Amino acid sequence: MSYDQDGVVNEEDESGREIKDSLESNQIHIYPNPTDGHLSIRIDSLKKDQSAFALLIDTDGKNIVYQYANKNDISIDFSDRDPGIYILRIEIGNLNTEWKIIKK
């Protein structure tokens, strides 16, 4: 487990397939990683008045996918993109966290 500069908890499960994160009282689950291009994000305890979205960014800094949370779940399909490393940013309210996503 590690903490970023904002005190956000970052951890991976033992298999390395799911990432767990926490922003305030919201638990975030990102899986699978590495992925074939279909990424699932679950945000536990997202309140009705909280806005949440995910942004996938390529290594050139281009925004690939911008997806709002549908209830507590976000699905991202970037299977048409080349294999490589991408950055996933999740924002809840004014807090955010970023993760390295590997596409096989």
C-alpha cells in the first residue's frame, strides 16, 4: 500500500489484476490491469450529489476516453487502441487519482 501527496491510499491486490484506491470515503476498484482494452471501474459509496468521471490518457497526453460514472460503475473500452501504457485519471468532486494502465 502507498500514499500519494494528497494522502490517497493506493494498493494492488496480490494478483496485480485489480487496483484499489480511496478518495475520501469512496473506495475505487479498477480491473483488470493489465487489460485487453476493456476496463471496469467501480466506485463504492458514491453519494448522489457527488460527480465522478474517468479520463484515459495516452503517452502523448491525448485524452482517449472521458466517461462519467453511471451510478457507481464506469466501463471503458479502448480495445481499438495500440498495446502500451495509458494513464487513468479518476476524479470525484475536486479530488483525483491517477494510475498506470497496461494494455496487452
